[in-house]
Amino acid sequence: MSAPVIEAENLIKRYGDVIALRGVSFAVSEGEVFGLLGPNGAGKTSTVEILEGLRTADAGRVSVCGLDPQHSGPEFKYAIGAALQSTALPDKMRVREALELFASFYPRRRDTEELLKRFGLEDKRNAFYSHLSGGQKQRLALALALVNEPRVVFLDEPTAGLDPQVRREIYDIIEELKKEKKTILLTTHYIEEAERLCDRVAIVDHGNVIALGTPRELKERSGGVTRITVRLAKPETNGALSMLEGVSECRTEVDDYLLYSTRVPRTIVALVKHLEEQDNELVSLEISAPTLEDIFLELTGRRLRD
Amino acid sequence: MRHTWTLTVSRMRLAMRNRAFLFFSLIVPIAFLFIYAGIFGRGIRQVVPYFLAEVLALTVMGTFWGLSVQLVMFREQGILRRFRVTPVGPGAMLASSIVSNYVLTLPIIVIEFFLARWIFHMSGLGNLLGIFVLVTAGTLCFASLGLIIASVTNSMQETQIINQVIWFLFLFLSGASIPLPLLPGFVQRFADYLPASYLVGGMLRSMIDNAGPTSLGVYLASMLGSAVIAFLVAAQLFRWDPETKAPRRAKLWAASAVIPFLLLGVWESAHGDMRRHALADYNSILKLAGAELPER
């Protein structure tokens, strides 16, 4: 593995009495897409903003491309590109003008036309910022993050609040950046985003990194627990299902029962038997490998978007 | 420097698209010219230079509002934060406010001269170099004073209120709207400490007595001195984030920008002739207008 491009070591950040970060540490290698996954208020944005130089940590050390964000000159700004959690631009600024203005700040810059094309903003080049849709604004924010051909790109919640189709468009853009070997740090509270885009993920909760690894490693770490989603003809009590062989935990989600099992075949046999005894019927059954959501649940006892 | 220029161009574009900005920067001063020269001056062409001087001063003073309020709005809306992750520094951001204000003010000054000449038939042009230097120093000074208010206020609302209060002092107590000799003595003495009084006074000297830059030295030095202090303090106090509040001591620092005018005011009170000039100007307007007025 090459030397880390982003390093965060024991970051602590307080806002008055609230402790936002309680010793966050991780390192990101060149060309890696690294995700900070966690619920709102977990400390993801504070971490990213410290790395971007927008905030200072109360304690700890950060380095981006070997530079200290707080005490480096323009070379730090030249090296990074950022789409903030909420990028705002003046209402009466046109799309093309925004790209040209931001590009003018850097010695190395991408062609405006190429960016417009790549981000699907060609038709909107002369539109005022206030006339753009949420998705278009977000695409412009991503384009602005790339005007200077940065080595490191910070994307803070790049798809928050966007509808699924626009979200998928943004995923495609990020996947392209991944192919270009850009080092990307993204924060998200969408599991599928982290699973689909990230090489490695740090799960953050209450200002701590509670798990770190590739999505696969994290899932394996869950002790080989598999999720069995079942729908029954008649309601069951959780207690009974969690007593079934191999089941470590049982949860209800709307009409479904989620059984977390370490021994799937035995659990299924026990389930069918139990249902027969109870004169109940199986409507549907789905076996799935654990997702990061399950890992988060297992680690914190809460769902990501509780 | 390069950042300042590209930001300046961008902010000028935004200002030109802002109807409120155009109204207050262009329409209002021109309306004042028509009211002063057309109504108060009764179309008497010899009094037009007096009124034009006041309108020019008003236009330059208007840069106090100018783009500093835009900067507060940018901060409040989180726009400045985005610029913070670029190589743009506070200096470039502040300088772009002043330069765009200046570039946008020059054509308005020209339009006002044009209207005074062609509509109100003003005969002379005053000392154009003197006026140019006053417009330049005045814009630097008043735009910087606006920036310093922006640097210590925490919201648009607060900025608007403080700006209004200061603006009314500038507008009504400097001789720009109400002639100084009509104001009570203590108000006239207070006017000695107002930056706006020196701008109005300087403009009147340039328009009426053809005063050039050398004879306006003290006025220009105070405006430039104040501009430099205001700019440096505003750069020190510059905030990118809406959440970062201005510390209390910042307001003390901000107040230091008026030091040149306090010193000038003390000197003016003891040795100056601004009030004497104001009285003479006022009397000569009355005389000029009176000569044309019918007997009652």
C-alpha cells in the first residue's frame, strides 16, 4: 500500500459542551475511495471540514498530501477539491461563470466546456444558479470540486436529499473519478452508497470510528451472521422466533421479520417446524448476506437512519 | 491580484443583475440631482455646481452600502465557505468589493456630470483632477468603512440597522442634503468629525473653487488613512462562516478606522475653515437664486 494521502490521528473536536469527535483516526491511500459512514451528528462533517481546513481540531493531527491544512499556503488549496455538505453560490451567478470563476483561482485547471459536458450541464450553462434543480446544483458542486484537477477530493454527503435517479447519476460520476485514480473521501449515511463506491469504509458513531475496513471485511467481521427476511401469514412474537436454532437476533421491520442467523439451514428447518406447530404460513423468505446496515445495527444497536 | 480581478468582474456582474443595487447606486443619486438642481435650484444654472458637488459626494458615500452588504449576505448564505476551500484569501475578497464599487461608481459620476451639463446647463466643470482624486479616495474610504461594519456584524439585519444609522448621519449631518449653516451649532461642530463632511466639503471646493489634489491634501490623507486602517482591520476580522460570531473586542478594533477623522475633526474645530466655507457657499447660492427670484 502506498503512503497515505490523507491522515487523521486522534482528532478531538468540541462545540461548547458537545463533543463532536472523540479521537477519530484513519488513513487514506492514494487512489482510494474512502467512506465515512454514520448517522447524522456522528461527526462525519466535522472530520471532513477539519481535513479541508475549514475547521480546526481541538487536539490531534491531520495531514493531506503531506500538508497541514491550517498552516500550508496555497499549495494545500491547489491539491484539494471539495463539495461541501451544502454548497451555496450567488443566485444570479450563471453555471458557466461559476466554473470559470473558480477555475481562475488555480494555476492548473480543467476545461470549462469539458466539465459542463461531463456533468450534463451543457444545456444549463447560461442558467442562473437559483434556477437549477437540486440534482443540477449538486452536479455543479461536484464539477466545481474538480476545476483544479485536485489530487484529493472531499465529498460531504454528495447525494443527501436527492431522489434515487439523481443519486445514481452522482454514483456514476464518482465511479468515473475512481477510474481516474483520484483519492476521494466521502461521507454518507446511505449504506448502498458506501457499499457501491467505497474501497474502504470507516463507520462513525458519536465521534468515534467504531469499525474500519473494506465493505467485505466489515461484513465478515460480523461473525458470519446472515440475514433471513421472512414474511408470515399471521403475526408472530419476536421472542419465539429468536429462540429458533442458530438465530442470534430477531427484529421486526414493517411486515417483515429479520432473523440474524449463524446457521442458516438449521434455522430454516426450525422455522418451518415452528410455523407448522403454530398453524402459521410462510409468505416469503429471503436470505441475504449482511449489509453494512446490519453491521451498524450490530455495533450500535441502532439503525443508521433512526 | 489575479484572484481580486476575477472576483471583481464576477461581483460587478452580480451587482448589475441586482435591481436594488442599481436603484440605490444609479437611480437615487440621479433623482437627487434632479430634485436639487431642478427643484431647489429652480433651474438656475449658476447654482448647479453646488448641487452637483453634493450629488457626487452622495454617490461616493453610497459605496458605504455598496458591496459590503453583499459580502454579509454571502457569509450568511454559506457562499463564502465555498470560497474558503479555494486559494482566495480575505484580502482578495475585500479588495474585490472595493474595486467593483469603484469601477461601478465611475460611470455614474460621468452620467451625473453629463446630466448637469446638458440638462441643467452647468457652465464650468470644476477641477476634474481634484474630483477624480476625491472620487477615488472617497470610494476607497467609504467602501472600506462599509466593509468594517460587515466585519463586526453577525447578520444581514444587524448590518442593515447599523448601516442605516451611520448612513443617516452621513446624509443629514454632512451638508450632503441639508446645508450645514441651517443646522444647529453643536451639530455643525459634530460634522467636523464625520468622514462624509470632508467628502462633501472637498467636492464643493473642487467644483466651485477649482481646488486640485494639492489643496485637498488633508481631506484626501484622512480618507486614505481611514481606508487603509479599515481595510487592514476588516481583513483581520474577516469571517467566512455564518456560525463564527464577531468577538466583542472586534468592535473596538473596527472603531479605530475613524481615528484619522477624529484627529482631523480636532484640528478642523481649532483651525479649519470648513464651516466658514459652507456658510459662504450657502450664502452665494441664496444670492444667486435670490437674484433670479421675483420680489414678494
